[in-house]
Amino acid sequence: MDRRMSFQRALSRIVVIVVLTLGYTAAAWSADDPVIPSGFLAYPPYNGFVFEAVHLLPTPHDRLTIAEAEDTALYKGMDAIRLAEAGSFDNELEETRQREHDRDEQAKETAVPVRLAGVFKAAQTASNGDAAFAFGKDLPPAIRAYTAAAVDFRLAHPPAVANQGEGTSPPVALTAEQRVALDKSIARFKGVLGLSDADKRPRGVAAAYMLGRAYSIRRASDDDALAAKAFIMTRTLAWAGLPDPDGLAVASFGEQARLRRAAGDLTSAVQLYAEQAARGSVEGVASLKWVAQALYDDPDGMTKVENSPLAQRLLIAYALERNDDGKVRDFVYSPGGRASGVADNGTIDRLLRTAKKWPRNKVAMPDRLAALAYRAGDFGDAQALIDGQETSLAWWIRAKLFMADGNLAGAETAYKKVVALAPASPDRFGLSPFNESAACGELAQLERARGEFVSAMRNQVACDATFGDRGRNSLTTYLAERVLSTKELRGIVDAFPPVPRMTTIGATLWQSHSGRVEVRSALARRLVREGHYKEAINYADVTGDFANFRDDPSFDTGLNDKLKTPRDVIQAYGEAHDRTQHAPSQLARAEAWYQLALLTRVRSEYITGHDSPHYTNEPTPIFPAASSSERLRLKQNYATADQDRLHWFIAFDYAVKAAQLTPPRSQAYAAILCHAAHWMKQAPVLPGAEPAERLQRAWLLYVRHGAYVPWAEKFGSHCPDPDFVGAHRYHAA
């Protein structure tokens, strides 16, 4: 007997849940003896390769132009990552728009005058540079010389040369004719740069860039050094204000890095690629990934980055992302004991063994290396690496290690440190915005697991406000709707600062308020369900003006066009409820019941939230495990059938009440039942709620008591609005 009970107790401690793709899980058992579910510890704290690559260096704000592909959305996405420290997507978009405007203005400066378009075309298509120079005698000096140089460069630049990759392929031998053409192009590019500042302006940046490329192809004894100087000049001229609509200054970082990589200078190459990536260049990130891949596959790769802090961080970021398959570790928490798992770490083990041989001061970013050690299950090394580290990433790893030891109080303290450091510390790039939010969300989930529901709610709302809602409002909604008492929820909401209207602030800044708006709306719905309609109005959402409130494809058109916000709808709902009891006449009460039915059917999402998956006396699929105290709260907050997915049927019942108070021979009687039948044609089949039975009931009521109407053949399909004004004459008769 004792052995069986012990086995049952052991089973009760195992919690298997779905691991959310957002980077944290959401479940727990007893608040007195919480069990952190499988997967909670497994998520490795790391930022992703692209974020790390873009932030190897601080973000420069020199507005150098990027023009790498036609897919501008890709580069706007890079801007969003590159400018994450701005804290507002509105700011990011503004800088992106400014850069695009600058590029457009620069393109105008470098354009060929329209009257000379024919001359320019003839020069471009000339057989060689000399002919192009002759054709272009009427062109501005820089455009004339540059075009002639470009023609010769094209002659000296066959596909085999153009397709050399990252300096790894052996130089392609040029023919004598190609070498002559290349020498001429070099002379003419240099000629452009020798013009006065005013004359060289339209092609100065381009000439410097192409001069560097020409030197790198020719590969004479000192050409690599000359090419590097030309690429540096490209950036110098762009910084001085010469137009660069083609983004050649940013591209020059990559071209110069290619030379350093070919020469075996890894440190300089990574530095230059990092400069390129820091400006939002996808090509720069791609080049960094290429370098990281080569290091990762090299048995001596970790040794090669010992003296290169940027390359260390690059390699570690790549190793973390390369092994993020969700299968390396499947930690299961057990209070008081280490988490365990089996891992095939491969290259990770090799990297860690190499790093352990270094003096501590050789480790450029101990928190990044600790994340790799944690990923490999080497908790001792992870702990040693973060000792004395005060970065947000170090504190997140510390929180994970505390949980693995069963020290949930220590984990909670560490998570709070992550949240405090993340948005404002000098270690601004310790975590990506997504991971700042993820760590903050893990804190809220940990508090929920411990039964600290009010703290969990407050912290999750604070996460949403600080880091933006990144898909975690499911927790705030769940706690607000199903776990917290109405009194607890009201105490939290009443402490919120005022929420501005979206029309008065930027869209993304308003998103920082969206979590609070949703919690206020949840409180409003709770109050409606409890019958406190007037109080609910004070918490209903007034921040939007939703056009979809006026659209209704189901022919239920009887709603007032002035009901534009959730607050308008809740106010109308409460007034209709009051009129069902206190209207001066039976027909007025019927009209109120129908208005109540229509609001329930069309706007229940904003009134009571009948269709929300949170309304059940069991944890939802998002939160499939809960402590005993949480389960008790779920049952306590499951007060009425209104909280289930029954709004179609509730609306039907209200409509039948309206029909019972309406003269049977009136158009209104038939129209009310027609709408009720229409809803049942759309309603889902639920346990204890069969739409077909109610559909038949509505039809039989009409047939038995109602008068013939022209649209009777379309009963339940296309229904006019009830004519309550016309129904008065039946009472008068």
C-alpha cells in the first residue's frame, strides 16, 4: 500500500506540457510544492545569430546608404534588429524613411541630365573606354571619365573573376587584353578622384569603390594595400557628404574584409564585416555567418579566436544557433536536485574544452560562453563563467541554474535582476528585445507556479509595457479572466496609469499600453458577467475606433452605427438589460430583449467574451497544468453558463423572450424568430446545445403563431430588421 502511494506521489510530480515557441512555458503544479514543467529549463538563453552579428559593434548613426536588393522589406527587417535599442518601432521606421529619403536625394544628384541621356547611353555601350570617353564629351567631367572607366572595367571583369568568393578562390589569371583594359580603368577612376571637389561629386564615391575593386582584381604586388586605401577613401568621401545612392560605402567594408580574410587576418576581417552588419547590411551578416561556419567546422576554430573578442562572440553565437533544435536537452526539474539530460554536443564540447584552457581574461564575453556551457549541460562551467558577471544574460543563466537546484526563491530574485537590467543598463545588448520579454515572461510564469498570481499578473503587464507585447498576453488574459478574483483584478487595474488614445501617440508606443488595455477590458467583461454594467463601462476600452464594428456579413444589421468602441457596446448592453426589466411597455421590453440578443450575438467578444478559450473549469491548452490553488480558483470563477462558448445560444434565448413579448401577427415577431433561426444555422454543435433543435423550434413558433411575410421562403437565411414601430398597431387594435 505504501509503495503504491509513493508511486502515485511520484507520478503526480511529473508534468508534461507543450513547450511554447515563444521561448518559455506556462504550467505548474502545487503552489506549495511547485514542479517546473519539462522544457522550462531547456530553453537556452541566447539571442540568435543575426542579433549578435548586428550588435557586435555599437550601432553607428552615420546614415550611410544601404542598397543591396530589391526586397526592401528584408532591409527594413534588418533595421528593426539593428535599431532595437531605440525602444520604439516608430523611431526605427523614421530612421529607415530618412535613409530612403537620403538615397532618393542622392540619386537625383548623381543622375545624368535628361538632355544628355542619349549621349550617356552611347558612351555606356561603346566598345571600349576610349570610345566611351569620346562619345561622352558633353557629359559632366566625372560622369564622362567614370563611364569610360566602367566600360574598360567590364572588359577586364569576366564572369570567372566576378564569381570569386570571399577571397578563398585562387586569383583568375587575366589575359593581356584584360590587363590593359583594367589598367586603363584604374587610371580613369583615379582621374575622377583627381577632379575638384565640385566636379567629382556625382561619381566620387563610386570611383573610389571601383578603384578598390579594380586593384583587388589586378592583384599586383602592392594592389591589396592600394585597394584597401581606395575602400577607406570610399567611406571617407561618403562621410564627407558626397552622394552614395548605391550604398557603396557600406559595401566597401565587405570588400576590404574580403582582402583581409584572404590574407589570413581573421581579426580585421571580422571587424570590417561587423562594421558592415552594424549598419543594417544583410550582406555583412551573411559574410559573418560564412566566417562563423568556417570556424565552427574547423577543429582549431576556437583556438583561432582566442585573441579576437568579436570572432569569439561570433563563433559562440553560431554554435548556439546551430544546436537550437529543441532536442539537445530536455530538462525536468526536481526540487533539490540537478536537472539531467542526455546530449550529443559534438562541436560544442570541443569549443568548451578549448576555452577552459584559456586564462579568464582571454574570454571576451563570459556570459555568451556560459550560455554555450549551459546549452551543453556543463552547469559547473556555466556557473564559473558568470561568477562576478552582472549582465542581463548572466543573471538569466543564474536564474536557470537556481531552478535546476530547486532554489525557486533565488531564481525569482535572479529573474527580477534580469528585468531590472534589460532595458536600461550599459549592457543594452545583453539580450535581444524578444529575450528581454521572454525572461520577463518566465518570471511571471515562475510566480504563477508558486501561486503568486497577483505578482505574476503585475509582472507580466509590466513586461508588456516595458518590452512590448510579444504574444504573451495569453497569460495576462488567462489570469485576468480565470484565476484572479474580481477584487484582486480591480486592485491591479486601478493602479494603472491612464491609457492615452491611440490617435494621440505613435502606433508602437500605443502597443506598450496594449497589455494594460487588455487587462482593463478583461475586468470590464468580468463585471458585465457579474451584472455590474455601470461599473464595467469605466474599464471598457475607448482607445480605438474599429471599422469592423459597423460591418456585419450575417445580415444582423440592427445595431446602432454609433457603437464604435467596446465601451459603447458595453454601455448599450447594460442599458438594454435595464430596459428588459423597467421599460414602460411590453413591446419596449421586447425591443430591449432583441437588442440584447443582437449585441450578444454580434459583439459578445467585447461584452462577455463568450468565445474565449479561457472560459472553462479546466486549464486551457495554453496552460494545461496548474497548482491545486489555481484549479480551485478556476472553479470559483466559473460562475455562469455565459462563460462558456454559448453566446449563439444565449442570443437565441434572448430573441425568443423578445418574440414572446411581441404581437405574433406583426412583422417584428417573424423577423425576430428569423434572426434566431439564422444564428442557429451558423452556431457550432456543443455539448448540451444542439443548433438543429433550436432552429426547428424557431420555425415552429413562427408557423404556429406568426403571419405570412413575403420573405417566409428565406426564413433563417435572409432576415429584415424587426419593425417594432409597426408592431404598436397590433397592441392598439
